[in-house]
Amino acid sequence: MTVCSRRLLLRALPASLLALCLGLAPLSARAAEIFVSAAASLTNAFKEVAAEFEKTAPGTKVHLNFAASNPLLKQMLEGAPVDVFASADQETMDKAAQGKVINTASRADFVRNSLTLIVPRGNKAPAAVGDLVSMKRIAVGKPESVPAGRYARQSLTAAGIWDKVQPSLIYGASVRQVLDYVARGEVDAGIVYATDAAQQAARVDVALVLGNHTPVLYPIAVATTGKNAQGGQAFVDFVRSEKGQAILARYGFARP
């Protein structure tokens, strides 16, 4: 009989040593995990936010998942374990509420953004949105799944050119894919958020800031498909705190 076995039989083993005998770390030493699904445009900012949050919560590990908002919602509706959901639009978060995959009481707008028309660095920039009708390749997010694509459709529809530019549109699976198309010079222009354009300032030029669309307000909420609602709420609170907002501001996001 091993020492551990004898002590277990004697019921005299301290809890911490018992954990070691069983090959487990004490509960207090085991890392808490928080799973965050966030819109692709938040990629750079949320990586820093997560790193700073971990410093305030020793032993906590934040796992980040970035994609277009609608595919992220689809993952949650299919049961993906998510503790925090951050969308780039209200429509997707509304659907999350309808699908009961978020705690609606925790929902809050935390940043806003603007929509821009960009071109490859050094290329001739359109002077007005109407000039897009003469361009052969224009990248936009898929309106059915990418919020930036929906904002783009609203703006170009208001300008009376959405139908006219259809033959020239190249759809991206996320706003970051659209940004990559422009940065690599594979298209003549693209529509992305101002914060995305800033990430590729050396490779793209902002031609215009687009209007006539729903305000670009980002909501965040604790998700109900994960196992760490308490940690999720702590992350949401940090994002909305002065420190979290300061980090987001450095990446070009404005307060809601």
C-alpha cells in the first residue's frame, strides 16, 4: 500500500496533499478560462485587452475567437462554449437575444466606429462615392453575414449606386478579408471600418468616410453557452472600464 493510500484510509490527508496524490492541482491553483467570441474588426484591440485583463486576474486565461459577427452567432446557436460575445452590429446581438444565447441584462454598447472607403496605397482615390460605378473591383463584406457589408449596402443604396456596382463587387467573409484584398492590391477599392484601415495604414489610403447608414455601435454581452458566466461578466466589466476603453481608443475606437 502506498503512503497516499494509507493516509486516505486514515482520513488524515490534508486537502492540498490529497489533490497531489490524485494527480490533480488544488482547485485554487487551476486556471479559470474565459472564451470570448468577437467581431473580426476587434482582433488587434481585444488581444491587448485580454492580455491586460489576465494581469488583473491571475490564473485566468482568455481564449479569443474572431470572425464575422453572424458566423460567431451561428457557432453559439449550435452550442459552441462561449462566455462573452462582442458583435459589430445591433442586428446580430438582437438575434443572439432572440436565440437566448446571451444574458440580455448584461448587454451594453461599448464602442463605436465609422465606415470608410479605402484604396491600395498610392492608387487614385475616388473623389465621391458615385465614382465607384467606374471601378472594376470593389471589395465589401457579405451583407448576409458581415455587419460592415450591411453598412456598406445601406450607404451605397442611399447614394443610389448599390445596384449599379453589383457587377464589380467582390465579397469578403469578414471585414479583415476585405482589408487584405485592398492591402494586397487585388481590388481597386474596399469598404472597411476606420479602425481596420488604421491597421494597414502603410498599405492602404482612406479615400472617403461613408455616411447614410445605421450608426456603427458595437454591443457586448455575457453568453449563456459557456461555463464561466462570472468570468464573462468580469471581462465585460473590464472592457467597459476606463482602462479597457483607453486600450480600445488607442486602436481608433470611440466611446459609444
